[in-house]
Amino acid sequence: MSDPSTPTPDPADRPSGPRQPGPAPSVPGPAGPARRGASGGRARRWLPRIVLGLVAVLVALGFGVTTASADLSLGPHEARYEVTTDSTITIDLGPLGTLRIDSPLPLGLGTRVVVEEIPADVDALQGVDTLQALTGDLNAYLQFFTGPQATVEDAARALAADAGRRSLVALAVLLAVWFGGRALLGAARRHELGARIAPHRRQIVGGATAVVLVGALLTSSDEDRSRAEEDAQAASAVFDGTPLEGARITGRLGGIVDTYGGLVVRALRENDEFYQEADDALVAAWADWEDREAAAAARPSPSAGPSARPSGSPDASRSPAASASPASPTPSPSQDADAEPVTLLVVSDLHCNVGMAPLITSMAELSGAQIVLDAGDTTMNGTSVEQYCVSTFARAIPDGVDLITAPGNHDSAETTAQYARAGATVLDGAVIEARGLRILGDHDPKATRLIVEQTQDESYAEVGARLSQVACDDGAGVDLVLFHNPRSAPAMLADGCVPALVSGHMHTRTDPEQVGEGIRYISSSTAGAQENEPRIGPLKGTAEMTLLRWDPDARRILDWQLVEIGTDASATVHDRERWPVVVPDPDPEADEDEAPAGTPTQDVTEPPGG
């Protein structure tokens, strides 16, 4: 008789078919022992592989980061940057000694900068004596310390890129060794080696861990001793209150810095104060101009009359365009077109005066400029060590603003390529479009390095004729040409295919005037560059920037506006003036010698520093 407490099996639960011999199979639940055992086995098999992969990645990253290096510049010198693990930024100046400062990098990382020679293309100058060459080097140092951020950022990016490349190569090598070794050993041999190693796995892991720990402790103790020696050395008081505060200097360099460093630091502080004062003055002058504009707009509109021309302006009023189209208040955008004008900021002949970079930023932001036109001579000598100049100027342009440049005679293919990598669009003889504006331009065919004129592979008349032909052949039409040297104007503007030419080079402004069948404007130096004066430190001459407003519907420039920064750190924002209208030549067969006054020709004398 069956026990009533024992449940009667349901026939539907019985397996169908003949009963197989052997023990009765267990019926596990959804997470029964068999399934857990299988998943656990898979986890145990994959866990070592995952750990091994992570170790390989960490080893590759460690190798890549700690061996990264880059060849860049430091002031006028070429320099090699290397990543270290001593938590210190060290600038090695060879026999002169070193400059050391605590590194802001994490994980004990630091950087060693080995300063190398000044490149031959900087100091190999005909007719320049040693004293002049050393003065040029000092100017380069001062320019570098005026704007070191670009060099620091370039070095960080270059080192990060090199570390990434090295890490990928190291990881590829590790993977190749691993899979190559597995293939060479074969499955049977791997199982045999695994069986022999298995009983000693703990000892192997423990020994490897001990080696790593001991190595870390030894490295740490060496680093601690080195750091203790450095901390025992007094920091140079010269750098107090500067970004290098706390720097420790070894060797002969320490005596030099202690003796003369105060003069350099004082000059740098005066330089920073000058450009900060000038920037503040620019912001205030722009606000005053906007107040004047608002007040003028609120008053009843008087009859049109001539407006005051900026002081120091050449006699552009004698040109046909100026007499035919006198300056008058600029019409509002609604009177000319439905679309808002495009604002362009023109700079030229910056010549590595990175002190002006913050003012360019302020002017672009205050004016709402959508495009910055750099008319060339951004550097002084076109050498590789001037990368910090083009990087600084490129990063001075606010986000969302287009930077377009036509390289000048003091620029080079190398610095122009650096400018392009930093974000500039470089004109190369073809038409580009920016904000609807179709712009044409090219590099200056002449290469000038300080006082040595090296090459010229095309005359300005030939360049002008070539670009004019490109403009005439362009079906959509060209709105503006940006070209460094204005001597190309007669040939470029002769056919009427180029409505406007913006240039620099002369270090002296010439107001918009008609040349041939177009309007030419020559911008003065935005660096305040003057003949036989250095381009570093406070301004030696008036620095100028120009704002142009372009009507996208009428496809013409509406007006121009001059902004001046004085040698006393003052700022002046002039009123807008109407852009001249081209007046057709009543006698097309007129002799070319009867060109409008002020038209540059092939015989125009150029400033030596232009």
C-alpha cells in the first residue's frame, strides 16, 4: 500500500521510449549544476585571456608613453622633447646647465627638453655680424616667452601622437609574438607546457610581482633622492610671480639668470602689461564707437556729407574712385539687401609679434567677424622654429571664424604648412568659397629672409596676369583677391574680372582706390612693424586692423573701417567709410603710363623689412 504522503508521478512527466541503462538522470532547474559548471568553465578559460590582453595593452601604453619624443622648437633653437617618469620638466641647455620645475602631468610623468642648435637658416646670414645675430636670437627668445602657450600645446600634442603610435606598434608586436609563438608550438606542445607550469603557477606569479615591486621601489627611491637633492637647491627668486616660479637652475645658467634674469622678467612683465592695457583700450574704444553709432541712428538723418578721414591717410581722395564716390554714412543692410553683411577682419604683416594675438581675438569677437583675412608675412624668417608664431595666431581666431591667408615673402612653405595644420586655409592660386564670398589668392613668389633676398620664381606682373585669368575664367565670378604684395595690382585689376584686391607688405596703409578696373586696398602692419625696428615688445609703430563688410546679395564690399592701436597702448575705432565704386575708363586706349596716382608699378621701391 502506497504512502499517501508520497506524490504519485504524473504519467505525462515520464520519458517516452525505452528506458536507457545507467543511473537515473537528474532533472536540474533552469540554473542547474551542469549549466553552471559549463558557464564557469568558459569563464575560467576566458578570464586569463582577458587579463593577458589587459596586461598587453597596459604594457604597450607604458612603453609608448614613456618612450615618446618629438622634434620641435624652443625659442630660436631646435629642441627634442622626451617623456620622463621623474615628475619634473627639465630643460637641458648642455654646458650651461638645466632648468627644472615640477611637472603638472599625472602618474609621475615629466618632460625633458634637450635644446639643440640654432638652425643654419636662421643664423647663416650674409653681411650680419655676430652681435647682430645674437640680438636676433634674443628677440626670438623674448617672442617665445611672450606667448609660450602655443609651444606647450604643440609639444603636448606631438608627444601624445607619438605615444599613441608607439603604443600601437608595441601592441602589434606583442600580439604577433603571442600568436606566432602559439602557432610555432602547436596545440600538443602548449598543453604539455601548460601541464608542467600549472603546479608552479603561484610561484611564478609571486616572483613576477616581487620583481615589479622591487623595481618600482628602487625607481621610487632613486627618484626621491633626486627630488630631495633638487628640493635642497634653492629656487631662483628671479621667477617669483611668473609661471616659472619655483624653478631650480643648475650649472652656469644659474649665475647668468641670477645676474641678468631680472632684466628679462621685467621686460616680459612690461610687455604683458602693455598689450593688456592695449586690449582693454580696444574694448573701451569699440564700446564708445557703438554708443556713437546708436546716438547717430537715433537722430534725424541729415543730408549726406563728407566724413572725416582717419589721420595719416595717404591722398587716396585724389583717386578717381574717391572723387566719384565721396565718403558718406554707410546705408543700413536693409537698404542694400535683405541678407546681413558678412564681416571680414583684415590683418597683415604680423611678423611674429604674438603680443597682438589677444587683440586680434578681441577685435574678431567685438565686431562679430565671420572671416579673418591674413595678408601675409605672419612670420619673420619662415623658419621651422617659428611654428609657435603661426600656432599662436591661428588659435587667436575664435571658434567658428574662418581664417584665410595669402603667404608673404617672409613666410615659407614650411611655416605655411604649419599654419594650415593649425587651422588656416592657405590660398594656392585657386578660388575658394567662404560664407558665400568667393576668394582668390596665392603665395608671394619672392622669398626674403631678414636682409637677404633669396629667390623670386615669378614676377608680380606675371602673378597678376595669371590670377586675373583665373578670375576671368571662373564662371561663378570672384569677389575678392587676397595677395601680399600690391605690385601685382596693375596686371591683376586690368580686365575687370577682379573687383577688389586686399594686400599688405608696404607697412603703410593706402585707402581703397581704383586701379585699372578694380579697387585696391593696402593694409598697414598689424604688428606695428617699422623699418629697422624689432617686432617684439611694446609697439614701435601704430598697429592697424581693418573691418570690411560684404553684401552677399549685391556681391560687393559695402564699407571699410579702420582700427588703430597706438604706441602708448591707446586704441582708436574710426567710423565706417563707403567702399569706392569702380568708374569705367572713358578712354580704354589711354597710355599705361597715365595710371592713377599711387598705383604701384614694377619700379616701386619696397621697404627693406617688408
